Amino acid sequence: MRRMKLAKIQLIIQARFEATHSWPNCPLEEVNFLRYPHRHEFWVKARLHANHNDRDIEFLVAKRTLKEYLDLFFHHRDLDSMSCEMIAEQIVNSNLLPFISVAVYEDGENGAEIFI
């Protein structure tokens, strides 16, 4: 079997949590319902730096670590006016794992991604 030269390795983990948030200062009348608390299932997709191809970070351990953080700070909470960008930024700034990027989506559809 021929070995490929590896340039960069990224591990990808995903987790979800439920929470409510709002955008009190929403200037758009066509989506004015966003001004009031509403529920989402937030999907988090994190990319992690890996040093080699023998997985120096185990997927299951990294996912468990991320899920515990999400449960502690976000799950079933009112996040007030936190946006997907703000949630992703808080996760990145936690230094919980060797993040390359963190994306947060509302209901698995639209969201934002923060790159380090």
C-alpha cells in the first residue's frame, strides 16, 4: 500500500444542544419575531488540529469534552441575545480543545463559523 504525504490533519467533531435566544434589536420587520425568545437546536461542528495520522486526540473523548462544555454553558438555557457567532467565539475562547474552527448552526441550517 502506498503512503500519501500528509500536509495537515483535521479532526471533526459535532454535537447539539437546545436553547432559546432572541435578537431584541432586529431592524428587519419581515423577521421581527426574532426580537422575542425562540427555541433552536444549535448544531456545533468543531475542527481540531491533529499532529499525526494515528489520532493524538480520540474522537469520542473530544466529543464528550465538547458536549460536557455545551451542557454546562448552553443546553436548555436562555442565551439572551447571543448569536451563533457569539456562541462559536465563546467555545473557541474556552481553549477546551485545539480548535481550528468552530461552526454553530441554528437547526442545522444557517449559522456562522469562527476560524483561528
